[in-house]
Amino acid sequence: MATISRSDRWAGLLLRGSQLRYAAAYLLITSGVLLFLNIYAPITIRNLTYSAQAKAIEDKAKLIVSAFSNYERLDKEIAAASVQSVNGLRATRVLIVDASSHCLYDSVGVGGTEGKLILFPEVTEALRGNDVIHIHYDVNQILSKAGMPIVSYNRIIGAVYLLEQNQDQAALISSLQRNILWISIGLEFLVIIFSILFSALFSRRMSKLFLSVRKMHDGDYSVRLPQRGHDEVARLGLAFNELAKRLNQSEEVRKQFVSNASHELKTPLASIKLLADSILQNDMDAVTTREFVSDIGNEADRLTRLSAKLLELTRLDTQPVEKHEFVHILPVADRVLRMLTPLARKQNIQLKLDCPAECAIEGTADDLYQILFNLVENGIKYNQAGGWVLLQVQQNEDTVQIGVEDTGMGIPDHEKPHIFERFYRVDKARSRKAGGAGLGLSIVHDMVLRNNGIISVEDGKIGGTRFNLSFSAIPGKGKNV
Ligand code: ADP
């Protein structure tokens, strides 16, 4: 049963942490945008309305001022007649004052304000000769005020004061402001809901991924994530599944390898134990004892060879590829044949070499030696007395071809695809007798790949087996001319 460990809880917290961070980031961004909208939009609309109002009241004030263009001085009658002569003038209040700021005409306070001193700032400013427009927002209305001097022959003879109250525009602005605010609150609410929803969804998927990684960490390589969607998390899941599949495969290979290796090690060890027990228990003569001890020696040799090969495979699996160098094949092939001549003589096998001196590959000399050694050794081991092993090298424009051919028993077609597998033996009895554990060819195969080569196997021309290797030739070097 799966238990929630401390690190799982940490991961949960982390995920929740990132979920919170995402949600907070969404909220912060949208709040910023909405705040900006709530401030900027009403200000812009208000400014536009104000400038439209200012233009309208300025035009009206100018119209009234122009009605006085024929007068050199002002009185109550002139003021009233001139204002009324302006057609279609719609204003909340119109005031006309003389040069000393006394009211001559008031559209709202008829009788009340006439003759009184008017001290509105717009009027005072207009009597100094300046046009003044003031617009401001007041509770639920826009107040527009204008003051403009009435000039006759470069002399200020009075001033016009105009007041306009616009409730419709003010109501429009405040309703717009209210609408924007409600829409913002609604949007913010939606953002909160969606960010919680999305981040919960995201963190659920991440939690699944994390739990799968934990399972894999605990050794369960069969775990797979369901494939949904094409986003980053789905791609991560796909990569995870690939990784789990690979790990599963290599775990299988590892288990197989360990079980094969233990089996291979067990057999000679059991023989050694049996032989040693027999020597101890039986009262045998010196000749038989010597024979048994020699058998123990042979089994120990087998163990040594086996552990050397296992070490070689481990080295191939774990150590990085050595730096490739320019390797001439002839000296390496010569050394291999020299080393194997005693074995070949013992089995009455002839070793033949056909290798032009110029042939060279880019690789590792030690690897090339091991490759050729294992192939030629197999050619001798699985041959028959009086046979031969040929090591043949050819080079053309792009490739160097190496062939190792023998006149032995050959390999049946259905066995050929498996012979590069670890611990695979065709003729088990004969291979064991020859001291093999089914590792030589898999070492060859791994080394050929490490040196960017290709290896294949076919029947020899006159029976037996032929291994073909192909490596890239070094351009301009070692060409047969
Ligand atoms: P081993 O150490 O047993 O020789 P290898 O990996 O070198 O293991 O070879 C795998 C098997 O392939 C051998 O057991 C043998 O049966 C077969 N084999 C390899 N080379 C030859 C060959 N030249 N002729 C016939 N059979 C061969």
C-alpha cells in the first residue's frame, strides 16, 4: 500500500505553493489591468465631456458678447434686450455686469440681484480682460461657468457670466463608472474561479506525475501516465513514459544479465567444490589426485576468463568512449594472429592475413585488437582440424571492410540474429567445452558500435562463418592506390 512520505508531503506543499503563486500572479495582473481601467476610462471620458462642455459654453458666451458689439456703454435695458436677442440660448444662468461689476441683467434672479455687486471669480477675471471657462463635477451634475469681457473701442464696458448645469452628462459618466466597476468585480470573480480551477487541474496533473516519479524511484518501472492533450505537461508525461519504458527494459536486461552471470559463475565453482571434496574424502592415488587438481586449475582458468569478460562488459557499459585516434589495421591484426598462433597450432588451424599496409580506421587501437582477437579466436575454437581462418581487410573511398572467415561448423540461419546477445551460445556443449560463456560476440558488437562501425554475419564461401565489419574510412588517409 502506498504511504505518503515526508517528501511526498513536501511535494504536495510545493505544488500547492506553485498553484497559489500562479493564482496570485493571475489575480495581480488582472487586478492591475482592471484598476487601470477603472481609473483611466472615467478620467478620459470626463476629460472628453469637459472639453465638449467648455467648447459649448465658450461659443455661447461669445455669441452673447457679440450681441453687444454695437454698444459703447451698457445699461439694464440694453443688457436685457441684447441677451434676449440671442436665439436658442439655453443656459442655467446668464449674468451681465457693467465695468464696475454691478449686475445689469440676471436670467434667474430678476429684480433680486440687479444693481448688486457681483464678485464671482469668473466675472472679476473677465473684467480684467480675460476669457475664463471653469468646468467641474459637483455631486451629480457638471457645472460649466464662463466669464467673458464686453469690449467697446478697446475699453471694457462690462462682462458676461454664463452658468450651465448638466445632469444628463454627469449621470452618464457616473453610470459608466458604476458599470465599469461592476464589470471589473464580475471579471475579477471569474478570474479567481478560473485561476483556482486551472491551477487545481494543473497541480493534479503534476501530482500524478510526481507520484509516478516516486513510484519509479521506489523501483516500480511499470508505472505509466495517461496521455491526454498536447501541452507541456502532456509532453512531460510522454517523456516520462519513454524513460520508464527504457528503465524497465534496462532493468530486465540487468536482471537477465545478473542471473546468467551467476549461473555461469556457479557451474565452475560447483565443479571446483566437487573436485576438492572428492580429493578430501577419497583415499585416491597420487595420479588421480594430480588429475583432479589439474581439473580444478582448468575450472579456475574458466572463472578467470569469465570474470575478465564480465569486467570488459561492465567497462563498455560504464566508461565513456575513449578518444578516437588514427589506427593502422595491419600492426593490430599481426599482433592478434601472433597471440593466437599457439592455439591455432594446437587445433591444427591455419591463420591467413590479407591486409594492405595503408588501411586505417578512426577508432581505438585496444578496441580493434579485442574485436579481431575475439572473432579470430572463435574462428579457431569453432573450426575443425585442417581448416583455416582468414582475416581480410579492404578499403575503398568511404569505408574500410574487415572480414573474418573460417571453415568451421557455421551458424544456423535461425541462430544468427541472436549470437550478439549476452550469454547466447549456439552449441552449448561445444561452447562450454571450448571455454566460452556466450559473451565474446556481445563484447565485439558493443565495441564495434563504440567505434562507429557495423557488424554482420553470413555463411562463409566454402561453409563455415564469415563476420563482416565496416568502418568509415578516414578521408585522404590510408587509401589503396
Ligand atoms: P563464446 O564465448 O561462447 O564463444 P561468443 O559470444 O563468442 O561466446 O559466441 C556466441 C556463440 O556463437 C558461441 O557459443 C558459438 O556457438 C557461436 N559462434 C561464435 N563464433 C562462431 C564461429 N566462428 N563459428 C561457429 N559458431 C560460432
